[in-house]
Amino acid sequence: MKNSPIQIGNLILAAISVIGPSYAIAFSVLCAMHLILFNSTGHPIAFDFAEFWSAGELALSGNVLAAYDPRLIHAAEVATVGHPFTNFIGWFYPPWFFFVAAGLACLPPAWAFVLWINTTLLFCSATVAAIARRWDAALLAMAAPWAMLCTVEGQTGLLTAAIIGGVLLTLEHRPRLSGILLGLLTYKPHFGLLFPLVLVFSGYWRTFFWAFATAIMIALASGAAFGFGTFPAFVHALSGAAQVHLVTKPPSAWPALQSVYALARARHLPYGTSIVLQSILSATAMISVVYVWRTQIDYALKATALAAAVPLVTPYVWAYDMPLLSVTLAYFYRNKPFDRVEWWSIVLAAVAAASAIHYPGGLVANLIVAILAVRRIRMDLATPKTLMSRDDAGSRCNSVNLSAAASA
């Protein structure tokens, strides 16, 4: 007798549940081997979290504009880790993210790092559990390989996933809160490209207004706190980052980006061809999401489509941005438990994601989940629910009429 999809799902859930404690052990071993957090001299290793803490320290010291200067932010990062290093870790976040960075800089770097990764991991896993309506979904979110890829760098992927999940979770019944959360997502504007389209074409005007108002308010607050000169500095730094990461990056570094554009550049395709390929995928994803949101299918499937498309529409997506997959899969499960094909496809996506540091495994994982979403949506649209509901409604009306006639 073959195992049912539910049995397979329980087995996979049990297996993945072991990964959580395994990650803790692996993290401790990596620290002991001086591969993460601290080097053999006891100084912090130069990794992405150094930019957050250093930018926050510059903001607290009143030298906030230095964070957008490549030379000065590098010098601050060297001071943070306590030794020179060659790799460049730039600060390309909008001025309002200085509130987060400055808060982290109030603690020593190591304590700030631990607080940051645990807080964002908690937010993300709690959001996933609320979406899936299962507490063990939080464990899956923590155990997923894309969570580990984010935590070892101390990056923002878990926070981004929590915010996007929160926006979708509150959109239908708490539009004000949904809009406020969407306004906070402007610290990663390239991950919010699809939301205005969905809100406008689906008529979520209250959420649209609150998102716009929140974005304006936090921009004004950051200007008042850190100076309005940070805005042109941010725009200049952002243009420089686009040039470095999307144009002049060496061929060996392209696989670190998890997009079709980066994959094309890694295969030595010209810049123009790579942009065209990315634009085709982005336009296809946008049109598909708008179409899905204008249908009458289950809201969970609409949210699945949107979350699955977010990392596909931008050329600038890294391995640490992949925790959004947990939100996508949570809504996928909320619509209906995974079948056999979906379970094994998710396992394949997790295996692909584990190689996302030096290979485009993140792109492969995102595409696998997106294909699963398309498959589920097509199956749902092919089910004659509307016809069935009309037939049922007609039968009920006939029954009522017959009962009324009999009574008369």
C-alpha cells in the first residue's frame, strides 16, 4: 500500500523538525571554528551585519552622511570588526532605516547581532504560523535552509518576509494595519513593486492610502531625525550600487544574485539581452498576478501568487531574501494541504536553496514554488465551482418553492 500525501507530509515534517536543533549545533560549531561571528583573534568577522551596526554608529555620532560614502562606511566597518578587510559592504538603505540601525548600535555588535537575528526569526516564524494556522509551521520556517542563509549574515530577509506576510495577512480585514506595514516595506522598495498594481486593480484603496501616508510620514520623520540631506545621498549611493551590482560585477560574482538577469550575465550574455530576459519574466509575473487577483479564487491562492512573484520581478535578489518562500508556502498550505507532487517539489526547492550562496539555487527554488502556484491556481480555476454553486442555489430555491407550495 502506497503512503498517502498526508503520511508523506508528516514524515517530511518530522525530518525537517530535526533541522532546527541541528542548525543551532552547526551555528555553534561554525562559531567555534571562527568561520562566522568571530575570527581566531576574537574580532568580529566582516559580514553583512557589520554595515548595519556601523551605519547606526555613524548615525548616533552625528556623521550620518558618511554611511553613504563608500570610503567612510568601509572605514567604519573596519573599526567595528577591529581589523582590515578587503571586501566592500556598502550601505544602500533609505534614510528611515537608520532608525533600525541606530537602535542596533546602542548595543555591542555581538549582542546586537544576536538580538537582530533572533527577533527577525521570531517575527517571520510567527507570521508563517499565523498564515498557515499551524504552530508547527513556525518550526518549518525556522528550519528551512533559506532561514539559515539569512541568519548567518545577519541580513534583512526574515524581516522582509515577516512584513510581506503581515501585509497579506491583514489586507482583507485590517486594511489600515496592512497599509502601515506596506509603508514600512519601502526600506526594500524593489520588493514592493507588485503591491500597488494589486491594490489598484483589486480596489484596496484604504490600504493604498495608508501605505502612501506611512511612507511619507516615516520619510519626514527620518529627515527630521537625521537630516534631509540623507535623501540625495541615498539616491547617489543607490545609483552607485546599481552600477556595481547590476552592471560591472565580475563574472565570478554573478551566481550570488538569484535572478534571471544574474543567471544570464553569469552565462556571459550581454547586458541588453539579460535585461530583456528579466523584463519578460517581470512583465509575465506582473500580468499573471493582476489576472489572478481579479478572479474569484480563494484569497490564499491570490496571496500565494503574489508572494511567489515578488522575488521574480526584480533582478536584485540575494540568497538572504529567500525566507519569503516560507510565506508563499504557508499561504499555499492554507489553501489546501500539499499533495505528493507538491511535497517532493518543496523538498527539491529546499535542496536547491541550500546551494544559493555560490550557485543560482535560490532562483531555482523560487521558480519551483512559482510553478507549483501556477499548477494549483490552474486546478482551482478549472474546477466548476461557480456552475456548481449556481446549480446548488437553484436546487435550494426549487426546494424552497416546493415547500412553500406544499404549505399553501
